[in-house]
Amino acid sequence: MANTKNVEQITSMDVDFAQWYTDVVTRAELIDYSGVKGFFVLRPYGYAIWENIQAELDRRFKDTGHENVSMPLLISESLLQKEKDHVEGFAPECAWVTFGGEEELEERMCIRPTSETLFCDHWARTVRSWRDLPKLYNQWCSVLRWEKSTRPFLRHREFLWQEGHTLHATAQEAIEETERMLDVYADVYENILAMPVLKGLKTDKEKFAGAERTYTIECMMHDKKALQSCTSHYFGDGFARAFDITFADKENSLQYPFETSWGFSTRSIGGVIMTHGDDNGLVMPPRIAPVQIVVIPVASHKPGVLESARELRDELKRAGLRVNIDESDNSPGWKFAEHEMRGVPLRIEIGPRDIEAGKCVAVSRVDGTKTEIPIDTAPERAKQLLDAAHELMYTRAKARLDENTRTATTMDEIKTIVTEKGGFITTAWCGDEACEVKMKEDAGVTSRCIPFEGEKPSEICPVCGKKAEKTIVWGVAY
Amino acid sequence: MANTKNVEQITSMDVDFAQWYTDVVTRAELIDYSGVKGFFVLRPYGYAIWENIQAELDRRFKDTGHENVSMPLLISESLLQKEKDHVEGFAPECAWVTFGGEEELEERMCIRPTSETLFCDHWARTVRSWRDLPKLYNQWCSVLRWEKSTRPFLRHREFLWQEGHTLHATAQEAIEETERMLDVYADVYENILAMPVLKGLKTDKEKFAGAERTYTIECMMHDKKALQSCTSHYFGDGFARAFDITFADKENSLQYPFETSWGFSTRSIGGVIMTHGDDNGLVMPPRIAPVQIVVIPVASHKPGVLESARELRDELKRAGLRVNIDESDNSPGWKFAEHEMRGVPLRIEIGPRDIEAGKCVAVSRVDGTKTEIPIDTAPERAKQLLDAAHELMYTRAKARLDENTRTATTMDEIKTIVTEKGGFITTAWCGDEACEVKMKEDAGVTSRCIPFEGEKPSEICPVCGKKAEKTIVWGVAY
């Protein structure tokens, strides 16, 4: 059946990156703007990407000893208010429930913007002894933050995520957990999503409400802007004190435990799109692509072609690959464009002459390379080509990140880079929040992180001229 | 490490079934009563059961062509009001959001009690042609209904579920889908949860708000009460008309499509507990048990015992089984009681003499049978024993259902059964709602379903004495 959908061109990235992004998200049917203002529908293709990311994360969480749980959707106001910094950070963007059925609630409740308070409330009732620790919990859910303006995947009023919450007997152990989970995230970004990462600590100004430390992964998008891609927080014993969570240690003396939390959301899908996409649409990293291979029968009316194409599809599926076949009566050109738009990593064309020669033609979405592969080793060869596509995607993104990360020592240098080149700028920093504020005002960039690696470019803070203890990375962020 | 937890006895089922249920749910650490009133925490063991049920359902949904999506959490009031019967049914139990941050909303929004209106809103924007049909969607999420009184798993203000929503070109196709998904549910209940089912149609009085037909699966609990265990709804084109969803058919004439929805929730876990549990605690159906086998080293201080026990555990794990080992220094008696309480289907004891003889001892949670099995074929034998446990659980539950399903032809007979025996009562029925109301008033039972199978016990309705066209099953329900 011929598809009647209007194959509209998408806006070129170079003409209007924001419009390109919106075009891709809607044309590839990842998202629909819901009739409920500020909310989005994740359509099957978009949700399937999330399911594949979930599977990769969930396996790693379980391998590192974490257990999934489910906490309530609502938080009563008094519970939210127990930790002072936390409520200050989140209350202004909470959605409030005031009526249950026809009755006005005695105490209003917010829809969880994040669930630290709920985990603490549970632990205060259930943790008693050092034997109960550590608690290594995770929750898959959605959270709600009443954003003024929204963009698909990048900023939703409601977004899907996982939130890990853990409780430990010592600060050291909690810090190790915070860093371990950042590494798990980095592993998924690099080895699954083919996105190189910049890891570091957030400044006090940028850290999570209530945290002692926030670790972050920052990625560079195609337009050289930064995407804060996930975070991991160390809370010290602040929440434990606020919620009166104590445990008896081995000497039977009461102690406050130490807490962490860490989250990874559907925002990552926005990162995938803006890292790998091109003017033909999405480019899906092979390891999370809902469809890794599309088989296109060429001259499918000729005897035996459809049968051979289906056999090939079945053979690839049996090898554990995610495969579709396009048997529609659309033209080959239309099909190529459509599956390119949807970012399918590998297209395999098979026609009468291929079948005669016992081969088929694999075309990579990443760089258009055509590879003739024998039909009888197609599954193995397809896997190699998918791995190669992943590597190429990573390498390209890494080159872009490296090329567009520059050091600077003076405000003039910084301003020149911002206006002429964009990207990340590494400088020294005195550690003073006032200099972050001034940097934003004067150069239009915010601090992305205090990176784990890299040398300090100078000994003085380019903003105030005072002695600089730290290295910091600046950028324009989503 | 010795566990300091107070091993409290649970109330006997016969003494107080409701208290037995609460004891099991809390002592087995399935659930914690949240500090947020009316809400529950699903703890790791409880959530793991749900994850296993999810995996079984999700695989079946995908095998029958369904795709997962994610719809918004909130429904604006005007959207909820589009279908008259639906809003009448659900508005009284909605939680209402009236503030976003510090601003009062122009239009209040409810937290989804179910998502028909959201799927319809999406389809009204995206469905155009017969080529777009059918839409076979599913969503994993939680929904919220402001219940006055709650019970773990059975009645939560918020509960986890899946809701399937589908859209079809013809009524026939939609009805087939409604019935197909009921069969998928029955398959999971019988072959995964080891729970026999009674399938049928709900009466008009009991059907879902807005549905033309509601199909139901009713299960009988240990106390002979009925649990409505899941439902599947056929909506006709009512929602399509209310939301103005139309498609161009092959002759290019505009038509209204036909809709279904079907849901399966964490309530099923309550059903599992009340079907299979006993005075020693939970009895988990092997196919969803978070831990299928617990290995208990006996005299573990003796050389080689712990090593052999761990090897056995690893061997069982490699065979794809879910296995724990209990290496704690609690007494064997304490360990046996604890893992029985948690319903682990198979306990494998291994001590010095067993190791010498190349065997171990498997003890079934269902009936306490001890089986000596050779260590070198342990995985295979364990699988057989788990399958046998499943069969025995099903057979026992089926016998209870059959024994406690009785026919009756007069009100006196019905009342006698209700007061002296309990269980399900099959009678003839005139089809009049007034007779359902009277049956509830006079005999204290409600209609469970119009069953698919079984003969009509008489030709007249026992309530009104009029001619009866239908067969109906009555019971006391959770």
C-alpha cells in the first residue's frame, strides 16, 4: 500500500537548528504535542528508544546491586518541607493537588518533582541497624515540574526517568556510590548512545537543591551547545537529619546515614538527536535503535524477491537483531528517505540480481557507505557493520567535542570564542559564585562543571583576577 | 550475620483472614504504608513480583502486535468531560491539580484515573485514513483514584497497571481484540500465576464507565470471596464520536473507528497472595517468584560446605533460575521460617553428608515434599520441581473454585449458600438491573459476571420469577 503521508522536507540544521530539531522530532513520529498544555505524548517509535535505554540502564543497576521499588506519586506539603534547601528549590515548580474527589484536602499535596523526601520517609520507618544498610534503590517513573516553556525531550512538564536513591553507613561509601553511578551513566552514554562525555562536579550555584555535591555529565550538541545529560548527587547526612533517619552501628550507638540520588531521563533522547542527527533526519545509535536494519526488496514484483527478502529478515531476526521489512508499494526513493528520516542505522537492499549472486547491499545511515555482503553470512556481517556505525558515530562526536573545547585565560579571549566559535571553554576559576554570575552577564555562558581531568589553563581567575584554585568549563546550555 | 528482626508469628487465616493478609503483606516486606495517607510503597520484594508479571504481559502484548507509548499524567477538565458516561463514572474519584507553581490554573486538571480521553485526544490529531488503523497501543504507568478506604494491593489511591488502548476500522475487529486480550490475561493468570479463572461479561450495572461491554476475569480467593482480577472493554464508536476521531475508508468516505481498552494491575499480586498463601506466609507461583530457589548451606562452618553451596547456586543461576543463598548465621529453623514466609517455591539444603553423597535436598514450599536430587543434574531437576509446584498450586486452586461454585434456583437456596458456605453461585437471571439491586439487599451478593460457559440452572429469575434469558454468577467481592 502506498503511503499517502506528505513527505515534507525538514529544515536544514544550518538554516535553523531549533526548527530542524522540531521537524525531526515530529516527522520521525517520536512525539506528539498533547492537547494537555505543556505535555507530550511519546509515540511508539519514541517510546521504543526509551525502552531500549531503560533495558541497558536497568541491567547495569541490577549488576551493581540495586533493587527497583515504587514510591507514591504525591508528596504532602509537610513532607516536602522537611529539608529546607530542597523545598526552596522545588516548591516553586510543583503542581499542587488540592481536591480529592469533591472534597478539599486538609493539606495540599504536590506531584513528585523528585522523590528524595518519599525515600527518606520510608527509610525513617524501616531502617534500624547497620545490618539494614546499604539501601540501594531505584525507581522508574515520571516526575513533574511546572516549566514555563517546554521543548520535546529537553524540557517537559512531565518527563520519564529513573531516580536512584541510596543510603549508606559512611560518607566515604556514599561518595563512592555517587561516583560509581556517574560512571555507569558515562558507560551508557559512550558505549550505547555513542556520545562522548565531559564528567565533573557542578559548582555550588548549579548543584541540586539539598545536595552537598552534584556530579554531572555534559555533552556537546551539534550546535556546540551543552546538554546537562544526567546528574548524581551526594547529600551527606543532611536529609537523614531532616527526616530523623538513624541506625544503630556495630557498637550500638545511633548514627545518621549518608545518602545519594542519581537520575537519567528521556532528555537523553534529545541529546541523541542533537548529537547524531543530520539534514536527512535522525541517526539512531545502533545499540538503542528500535529498528536496527530495514530490509528493502528491490523490484519486489519479480518472482522470488519478496520471499528472499523475508528469509533474510527472518535470518537477521533469529540472530537477535531488530529488523523490519518495507513491503509497501512506495517507490524505492521514498522508502530510502523515510527510513533515513527515522535514522535506521542499516538499510539492506535485495533485488533479483543480488539474489542470483547470493549477496545483498548494506547501506550505512551514518556515512552512506555501501557494502556488498553475502546472504549466507549476512547476520554476522550486519552486526559488524552496526558496530562500525557505532564507532564512527562516537568518533565523529568525539572529534567535534575536542575541536570545540578551548582554553582561555582572559575575558577578551572568552568573549571572542563565545561570539566567533561557540563550544566549551576551559578556564581557571577563583571559586567565587560572584564570578559565575558576572561571566553569565558579560559573556553569556554558564558554568558546566569543574572537570575531573585536564590542566588548569592559568593561575588567575579571568573574571576577578584573583588566585584561582580550580579549573572550570563554561558553555551555553540547553 | 544474625538477623535481629523480630520473627513474629502471623495471624492464622482461619482466625482472621483480613489480619492474616495484612500480616503477610508487611512481614514479607512487600509493602510499606507510606507517610502520604492512602498511598503505599512497593518495596523491592513486592516490586520484583510486579516486574516479573510485567515481563510476561509485555512479551505477550508485543507478540500480538501492540506498541508501548506514554501519555500525559494529567487530563484537563474539559478533555475529561467530552464523554458523558465516562466523566460521570470517574470525576467523583479524581485528584485535582489547581496550582502550577504559585499560579492558579485557568482550568483545573485531574491526575489520570484511566487514559481513554488522552488516547482519544492523540488519535483525533493523528488518525486520518484506514491505512492508519488499527492502532494497538499499551501504556505502563500508575493511575490515581481517590478511594475512601484502602488495602494493600487490593485498593490503592495510586496503583500500577498497564492500560491497553486500541482503535479499529470495524466493530467486529474491535470486539475480537477485546476478547483476545481477555484470553491473554487468562493465559497469564492460569499459566503464570497458577490461578484458575472465571471469564464472562459484566452486567450493564457493573460495566466500565463509557463502555458498551466489559469483559472480566473473576478469581476465587482462599476465603471464597471473588476478586475482579482484570477487565477488557469494548467501547463501540462512542468515544470516537465524542472526540471526533474519523478516518477515510477505502472508498474515501469518513467513518468513526471502534475502540477498546484493557487493564491489568498490581491488584493481581493481592490475588496471588490470597489464592496461594497459607499460615506460614506467602506461597509464590514459581514463574513470577523473585527468588525461585534459596540454597541453605547446612553446617556451613564445616570445610567445603559453603563452597559447594555457592557452586550449586552458580550452577542453578547459569541455568536461568532466580536463586539466592542464605549465608547468614541465623539458625536453620529461623532460615526455613523466613524463606517460607517469603514464599520461595523451592528450598535446597546442602550439608557435608549430602556433598559426600553427591546430592542435595529440595523442599517444596507448596506441600513440604522433600526430594533428594543429584547435584550434577540439580538445575534440570529443580526446573521440574518448580513446574510441578506450579501445577500443584493450580490444581489446588481449581479444586477450590469448582467445589465452591454452586448452582441455585431459589432465593432461599441462595441465602443458605451465602450464609453457610460462601463461594460463587450460578443462577438464571431475567437481565433486569432491579433484580441485581435486590439480590444485593436480600442476599448480600453482587453479580460477578455473565459467564461464557455453563448451563443455565433454571428458566426463571430467582429474584423476580420472570422468564430468565441469561446465566449469572453471584458472589461477595473484594
